[in-house]
Amino acid sequence: MPRPITDDDREQVRRLHAQGKARNEIARELKRSPSTVSKIARELDLTFDRGPEVIAATEARRIDLAARRAQLAETLHQDAERLRAQLWEPSTYGEFAGRDGEWHEVHLDKPRFADQRQIIAATGTAIQQSLKLAPAEGGEGADQVRSMLGALGEALTRAADDDADDGGAE
């Protein structure tokens, strides 16, 4: 059987609510369920409406995450640049070989073709992921640019047709 709500419970809810505590915080402190705290709050005409605070916190979180994505995208671009530089750098390959398991090394002017292909794939992956995190700028106005270029092309075509119609006479 649930514990009855007392005047002391009501007073504590009123006091903690005035301190700006959230419903669940009050419930934990009073060792009551959140629904009981809500019931008491309704009796006292108190609300736990934190809309503006939640909106502000959500916006701050969105901004923080956007900054982190931009930083990660930049780091991935740097990784791609470092990977691509490896395509033409001298490489050392080593392995244990022979009956005695001796270490053998070979020094090459650049990585082997298969390794270069893997470097290119890794570079491409880093670039793709960075673009997913922070798309390249200029994409938003691309439709406007296409429309403008299309109109320009049509105008040049009409002008060329006009010149052809009058035999090229001026």
C-alpha cells in the first residue's frame, strides 16, 4: 500500500521546486516516485515546465557537436594528406624467413603496388568520412549556379543563331 502524502511532503516539494530542482531530483530526495511528486505539484499549482532551459541546452549541445564534427572532419583531412604522402615515400618491408627464422628487410623507393592501392583506398575513405561530417562548401548554391549557367548558355546559343540568320552581316 502506498505511503500517504503528508503536509511535510507538500512543503518539501514546494521548497525544492522553489530552488529550481527538477521533478526527478525532488523524487529522489524525498524517496517518492516521480508521479507522486507530480501529483503534489499539481495540488500546489506548480509546474516543472523547463521548456526554455531544455531548448537552450539542446541548442548548446547541437553547437558543441557541430564543432566536434568540424574538428574531426579536419583531422580526417589531415589523415588523408598523410596517407597520400606515403604513396611515394621510401618503404621498408621486413619478415622472418628461412629455416632459422632470420629477419630480412628490403628497402624500396616507394610502396609495392598492392600497398599503394590500399593507401589510396584508405585515403578515399578518410576523405569520404570527413565530407560526411562537414560537407564541402558551395553545395547549397549549386542549383542557382546551374540555373545561371543554363540561362547564359541559352542566351549565347540565341545570339549565335541570330548571327547565323542574318548571314553574319553586321
